[in-house]
Amino acid sequence: ETGVTQTPRHLVMGMTNKKSLKCEQHLGHNAMYWYKQSAKKPLELMFVYNFKEQTENNSVPSRFSPECPNSSHLFLHLHTLQPEDSALYLCASSQQGRGLTNYGYTFGSGTRLTVV
Amino acid sequence: GEDVEQSLFLSVREGDSSVINCTYTDSSSTYLYWYKQEPGAGLQLLTYIFSNMDMKQDQRLTVLLNKKDKHLSLRIADTQTGDSAIYFCAEKWDSSNTGKLIFGQGTTLQVKP
């Protein structure tokens, strides 16, 4: 496989459930990201991982818990979510480097999450 | 703080040129990007421009950068129905060393046959 793969593509969960989103990149990149895309709102950066270390948490509620066991895999663990958390969750990866580097991201297709 | 703004909607006829505009706030941005999102899909990198350039052409795509006004545009020549999608402008926020990209809210391009 190539690129960035996200599973599942669709997820419906109740507010008391616990679920996890998975992201895997096959590009040899050293940085991974979680974004939330809601209708009619800009993409919201949630978490940034560089070399498996979390370098940014953009004031995300604790009901979202990221995990990055290695530079190829990224998880988003979900528990006690609210209906307003329903959105498309996008994972991306990039290659970070010294100096002036094109930091363009490669995105996965996203997980469409519905909280009922 | 960082901010990227785009108009929300653009409608053109097939064969016409489309111009999608974007303004950004971080004057230290080194790279600016255009991404395309088709229904049910993630974002696909279309093109990017380095901040010391004022124009970049790639087949039907032309990117213009006015660094003084912090204005970026994407021109699509001979627009096709397959170009219908949401287009996102993004800047690399250089105040952060995480390679963070800041995205606009996206411009929906509708191409009428």
C-alpha cells in the first residue's frame, strides 16, 4: 500500500462508547497530524506528532486521546463523545527537515464519525 | 495569530477560467499551498509556491503570489466538470517549528456544463 490509510471510513458511535480511529502512512514521513473537518468551518488542527513525540495539542478536549506508537502509525482514541464531535477526522503526514523544506502534507481519506 | 481566508463559493461554466483567491496573515510564511478535496475524500495537494516566487505554472494551474498584500490566487484554465471540488489555501506557519499548516475554510467550485 502507498500513501496514508485511515480506518474505518465510517463510524457511528453512542455517547457512552469507546472507539479508536487508525491512521497508517507508508511514505517514510516523520510527522503525523490529526485534523477535524466540520461543515462550514475551517480545518481544525488537533494534534501534531514529530518523531513519535506529541508537539502540539490544540486545546482538544480530553475525550480525544491520541497515540503514536511509531512514526508510521497514529491513533485517535475516543470516549464519551458529544453529538457536536460528529465530523470528518483527517489524518496527514509530512516529512520534516532542517532549513527550507516543502512541508506539504499527504492526507488520508478520513473517517466520517457520527455520534448519536 | 494566524488566519487564512477564502471566499466560500465560485460558479463557472465549463471551458471558462476559474480564479480562487486567498489572503493570509503570517508574513514569514515560506510555503503556500493549494489543496483540492473531492466529495468523500481527503485533501489532495495540487500545487505549492515558495514565498520568494510570485508566479508558478503547472499545466492548467497558475498560482500568483502577492507577498506585499499577502494575497494568493489559483487560476484554473479551461475548467472542466471534474474540477468541481472544494479548494483549500494553506500557509506554513513559520512561528511554529512543527511544520503546522493553517488552512482556509475552503472555496467550493461548481462547474456548470
